Amino acid sequence: MKTVKEPKVTLIGAGPGSSDLITVRGLRALKAADVVLYDALIDENLLKQIDESIPKIYVGKRCGMHSFNQDDINTLIVEKAFENGHVVRLKGGDPFVFGRAHEEIAYVESFGIPVTVVPGVSSVIAVPSSQGIPMTRRGVSSSFWVMTATKRDGSFSEDLKFASQSSATMVILMGVRKLVEISQEVSKYRGSLTPMAIIQNGTMQNESCIVSTLGGIVSGKSNIDSSKPGIIVIGDVVAEHPSFFEEEVQRVLHSSL
């Protein structure tokens, strides 16, 4: 006779990319799962930490390629909890940073299913840090502003304008496809020589980082894969990147030829 397990859900932040950046608590909870629902940005090496017999269901959402919409995911979490017992919902970064975590929690708890949250290392800070770019530095930037580039209707968020008018470090998620437009918008309030960086596949072996300026990013855009997500960092702290001034010298030399 099959033992019926009590349904429960653990929402885990898997960290910024590399499988070894999940927290100890998160890994422990992951290994105790009866079924795992994971997102697009999860490192496959992390899934290898789970017993092969444990079902692993991909519910990732990438631009133009949604295997499930949010309502489908909410429903699936509940269904699997009643069927299997312990559901681990595995999300990239920290689930409370643009991760729609609260929507999932509210839906699951409406069925009387308890939810435990294990925070994750957010890519907002960790990915720039992996490239030597700080969010703050004394005398350079005393705060940072995290935002998405656009709203649901595709228009720029007002936060982009307000952040541009400040001296804060700007961290923009989900904006790679509108990189040129973002650069032009921010340039209305900040100088064209303001440093910026575009980091893709952060903390992974194939991590890439393009450092440039608001005015010079167009020339480097050909090296950026706009089909993949990335993090845009704008502000004087980007000049802390080891190769920023070397790249800047090259840009100046090429522009004078």
C-alpha cells in the first residue's frame, strides 16, 4: 500500500547561476524533495545533486518560449504536492527579486499547503561582484537601484528615468534586448562617458562581460547575444572593472583613426 505523504512546498532560491552558489540550507531541502519544478536559469549540475528517481519538471519561462504560464505553474505545484508530497520549487537567484514568488505562495497556501522559503543569493549583487564591480563605493556611489527595463506594455518603467536622474548605481534586469534604447534613455540624464557593463551567463564558466560607456555601447553590441538574459550595470562603479580603462583606451584610439 502506497504511503500518502503530507503535501508541502519549499521555495528555494538557487543562486545566480553556478550550481555551487546555492545555500547549504537550499541544497539540503533540494535533496529532500519528492518532486522538483525548476526554472530556465537553473544550472543542470545542480539537478544532478538530486536522486535520479525524483521527478524533475522544467517550467522555465524565457523570452518567447514559455513552457508553462504562471497560472499553469501555480496549479502544477498544488497538484504535485497532493500527488507526491514535498514539492521543491527551484528558482534562479532569489525568488523574491522579480521572481513572482509571492503569487505562487499565495496560491499554494490557499489550498492549506504549508510553504517554506529558502532565500537565494541574488544575481543582482552576485553577478557584478563576480566581475569585480561593486554596487557601492565610498566617494563614488552610496546606493544602488534595481529595476526591470520595461513594464508589461513594453514601455520604459518610470524608475529608469528616476534612477537615471540620481547618482545611484543602476542595475537593470531583463533589458538586454533593449540595450541601445536604454543607453539612449539614460544618456538624457547622465553623460555619454558614464561607464556601463553587460554581463551574461553570470558566475558560469561561459560568463561574458562587455564594459563600455553609455555612448560607446553601440559599437560593442555585436558581441552581445540579445537572445540570452543578462544584467546591465550603469554607473561610475563599473570603472572598477579590471579591464574598463584598457577598453576605454582602445575605444579612444579607434575613434581617432
